[in-house]
Amino acid sequence: MIIYGWRTKVHDRGTATLVCAQCQNPAAHVVRNAVKKFTLFWIPLFPIGSKWFTQCTFCGAANKTTKAEAQQVMNTAQGGQPPQATQQLAPQQQYQHQPQAQHPPRQQFPQGGQFAPPQQGQPPYPPQQGYPQQQYPPHPGR
């Protein structure tokens, strides 16, 4: 019996500051390489595929890139000059995230962080409504 298959391992190759195509924030992007290897009896023998992508550390969006684009980004991050004036990658394929829910508007508070003092004759805080105390009958054995 021969057991074979493949395994994919992701390697971090470097980081660079780019403008994200998803969230439009200038954020750090991790350049990653996913290598798929043929395995025989769970031992990786030789690579059968490789994919390069960048992932935004701010929103988590991943953009598939070519090896040449990934090397260009890494050279730029190490202080080299890019062949073109732009540092924004044109994504070949972008993985979409679910849109976030809209939050209700924030409550407006008085300026200075201070609340108005309580009126004369009123307690400083509204009375608290608590749970009524339950009365348990005495235990028959005590």
C-alpha cells in the first residue's frame, strides 16, 4: 500500500508598507509564498506548485501577485527604488471580506467631559431597580 498526497505550507517572505486596495489605508502588508509539495508517506518530496500573495495587516485582505511583483515589493521595502513611481499593487485577484455592519451614531455628551450637576432636592443618580429579595423557608433539619 502506497500513501501519497500533497501539503501546502505558507512562508512569510517580508513586509512592506503599501496602500491597501480593500480598505485604502497605508498599512503594512506581509508578502507570503504558499508552496504545495508532493508527499509520499507524509514526507514532502518536491514542490508541485507555488502562489505568491500579499496580506494587509490592517483589514486582512489578501491580493494574489506574481513572483516578480512580490520581489519588487520586497526590494522596495529594503530601501531599493521601484522601477515605477507607484507602490500600490494592481491585484490580479482579491479575496473579498464580508462588509461590516453600520453602527448607530454616538450619543452626544456635554463639552468638557462633565455632566450637569443634579438639581436641588434630587438624588445624584436615578434610583436603581433591583431584583426583589426572595425569602426561603427555614430548612426542616436545622
